[in-house]
Amino acid sequence: MKELATLSEIYLYPVKSLPGIKLEKALTTKFGLAHPENSLVVDRKWMIVDTNGSFRTQRQIPKMALIKISVQEDFLIFSVPQKNPLKVPIENPNKNKINYRF
């Protein structure tokens, strides 16, 4: 069989408009790609909003590109230079908004 393509890298973007997480492997779900350590972390499931609930992007706030995301057990960890990481539960039964300024 002729090889048509080779997948060399794969990234998951759990939060819209934030940098992705480079993965060695991924799960496939009915919602798309998922993180291999927690299948609830799927591509573009969450977003950053302002106090009015409007979606914010890196075009509007370029320093969002500095945010690093990782998965630790049942939490998304948001890290930015010179601040303590923000630990957000992946399962948020109340769908509460989390306020954080960076």
C-alpha cells in the first residue's frame, strides 16, 4: 500500500484562541480529539470571555499567547509568566464562570 501522508505532530486546543497542548497521542471521541489523560478535555470546549460574556481572542488581547495550558488529573492548569498557576476543574457541574486577571 502506498503511504499518502505521515502525521508528525498533533495539538489539542481545549480553550479557543489559546495556545495548544502538543500530544504524543490522542483519543478520538464523538466530539473530536480528546486528551489521552482525560477524555473530557476535547478540542475547543472552553473559551475566554470578558465581564459581559463576550468571547475574547488573541487578536484582541495578544498576551493571551503567553498562557500555557496543561492537564493534571481532573484539572486544566493555566500558567502565565510571573503569576501563580490557575487550576480549573475539568468537570464543573454548576458551569460557573471563573474570574481571573492576567
